Amino acid sequence: MKYYDKLIFEFSKEGNIGYSLPRNRYSETPLLPSSVAREAPLPLPEVSEVDVVRHYTNLSQMNFGVDTGFYPLGSCTMKYNPKINEEIAAMPAWNSIHPLQDEDTVQGVLEVYYNMEKSLAAITGLSKFTFNPCAGAHGELTGLMIMKRYHELRGDSARKKIIVPDSAHGTNPASAAVCGFEVVEVKSLENGRIDVAALETLLDETVAGIMMTNPNTLGLFETEIKEIATLVHKAGGLLYYDGANMNPLMGVVRPGDMGFDIMHLNLHKTFSTPHGGGGPGSGPVGVAKHLEACLPLPHVVKGEDGKFHIEKENGTTAGKVSGFMGNFGVILRAYTYILMLGKQHLRSVGQLSVLGANYIKESLKDVYKLPIGGVCKHEFVFDGLVNDGAHDDVPGATTLDVAKRLLDFGFHAPTIYFPLLFHQAIMIEPTETESKETLDSFIEVMREIAKEAAEDPNILHEAPHNTPVRRPDETAAARNPILKYQDAI
């Protein structure tokens, strides 16, 4: 076992001290009643300060982050966070406030909410936004609650179904089910786009709406989106836009102009704010004008007195979805990003992410199977290797093998085995911040891995070769996670 492979508990030695708190000199009264106090001390590790510093520094160096390497799954997952965002969010004027302060004392904060809403409305073509949802999936649930409330207010109680494409993100059917809807799947054509004829047969008075992302999870623009919108609206349903794939469209095409009624945005993806490990996140939800009354509260409005106020009740809202108004620090970072780029360069974000994705695709399609050709948007999907090296006594290299081998070359693996339309799916999505030199390095490594797979697939089967953790049992880890040190209480 290497030094950095140990847990902090394994460094423990009785009597080692890193820091000790002074005894309470003011009272002998226990801080907790005996009914809830521990009978024995918490078995924390006894370690020196230097051991603690080394341990956690080593752990941090074992992490892969966007500041240390290329994520080929970036546009909707891990995008570079400009450091100016962090500098602004760290200013005491922002991070020393409290959500229960009187609104007169946080006018600057409320103005950020107000201006950010106006910015997102301009970018998306929708009317109003709520910042209350704390993540993308939370935003999906909120959007569906708005959809349900809209139909309730119209007395249309029969609408219990949500249509979801077979290429959708997994959170879409999950969010619909959590909201109490029945999920109905619509199939894709061989070109990777929604089968409009099949969709039309599913539309009736029981359909509340459809959930889509455009471009879809194959990175393909749904060219029939206006016809889809017309059909769904004619049937009395609404269109929900999953904003996870908004990156390539910023400043170019707006979901509101396509006919979408509701959408969520991932500020922690599209607008470059950091996330991972469960947070922080932000999933603001926007609506068209006819749904404004259903937005969750609280919500910032600008009064006739020129001051900003918090609207807390209106009688038609879809309900409350969070304690306050979302993660302000994330919203502030995204607002900084928008101001820094401005209208002109927000448009460049989409264009450059599309250029990078197509450059990688065209450079690798001779060694990785490309099931659907043509121009993609910010991402595309391969279906495994053209030559996986399989023969009688050695199995061929799989998508998982490719992903594991990439780690040896210092690249994070792309999304694999999703979407489920292809058995050996490899979804690759660079972001606009990656240089041609970085993309060329990634292409070179992917070609080298394809060569290894053809000549000696065992190299890939045994990868990664030089990472601290190699191939854990991922199924067991998901089903039986070990969440604490076994000797601790």
C-alpha cells in the first residue's frame, strides 16, 4: 500500500495531537442534555497536523478536475469556470449576507436576480424565470410542477401523460414520474431524430406535454421542431425544454422561438459555474408569458419606487420548491460570465463548441464507428471501435476499455454507454475553451488507443495502468456503497 492510499484513520496513533480546544472556563453545564449526548467519545483519528495536511493534499492531487486536464464531456457536464467568476463571488459584499435580511439592506443582491432574469429571458426567448431550483433535475421537477399547475388552473384534469423521446436524458422520465405523470416513450428514426409520425399517434387529451432537448443527446438538431411544437400545442399540451444541451445554441437559436413553453437551464454547466460531488448547482426555470402566474415564489420584482422587492404570494403559483431563492453564489458567477462575454461573445460560445465537436468527429470517424453522420452540434456519439482486436482467444476492446485507457494518457474519459440507442456508445463533447492543440492531443491519443485495440487489446483490458485506483467493482460500489470507515461510529 502506498502512503497516499491510506485512509486518515490508518494514520491514527494514540496520543498524536494536531489541535486541541481550550477547556470551557465559564460553565460546567453540559452543552447537550444527557438524552442526546454520546456515552463515549467519538472515535476520531489521532493525527498530527502535518499528517492531516499531507493526507488531504495528496488526496486533492489525486482528483481530476477541469483545472488539471481536458474533459471530453464538457458542454453539459464540466465546463471551465473563469477565475473572475470566483473573485466576484468571494467579495465580502456578496458572501457576508443572509437570506433573511430586510430587502432594503440587500438591494444589490436583488438587482442581480432581476438583471440575471432579464438576461436569461433575452438568451432563451422566454418571459420570466425562477431561480429557486438548486440543480438541473430540480429544475425539471419544477417545470413539470408548473405544467401540472397550468392544466389544473384550466380545469383540465385528464392530462396525466408526459411524452419523452427514447434518446432523452435519464432525468426526464424520472422527473416526470416523481411529479406524478405517466411516462410515454416516443421512438427515434434511424437519423437519430424524433419520429414525428409516431409522436402524432400519441397525442390526445391525456397528454400534458413533451420533454425534449434540442440538440438531442446525439448532438443532432431536431429539424422538425416547429412541426412538433404545432402538433403538441394543437393537442393542448406544452413543450418542456431540457436545457442541458443549451451550450451550442447560445446567441444563435432560442428555445422560446422554437415553440417551447417551459425550460430549465443549468447555470452550473452552460454558464460556467463550478459543480460536482452533489453541488453547488442552479437550475433556473423559465416560462412563456401564459405561464408566468404559475412560477414558484419567492420572486424578485421591481417596484414603481425603483426599488427591488420580493414577491411571496400570488395564489396561482405551482408551489414552493426551495427555502429561499436558490444558490445565489452560483447565480452571481453565471451573471459575471454573461457580463464578461456580452451578446457578441455568448454567440461565439456555441459556434466554437460546435466547431470543436465536428473537428474531433471528422478526425476519428475512420477508427471509431460513427452510426449517424452529418454535422453535429456540441457533441456526437461513436458506437465503439472500427477494429476492436477480437479473435478466438482474446475478446475485443470495449468502450469501457477505451475510457479506462484514456486515464493513462491524462485525459478524463468521455460519457460512455449513453445514450442507450447504441450498444457501445461513446459521447464526446468538447467545450469552446479548449484549444486546437488540446483537441489535437486528444485525437492523437484516441487514435493510439484504437491502434492498441487492433494490435493488442489486452493493453486496454488491463487499463488503467498508472492510476491510484484501477478497476473497482462499479456495480458493487453502486449497490453496496461504503460510506464510512468501518471501525468508526
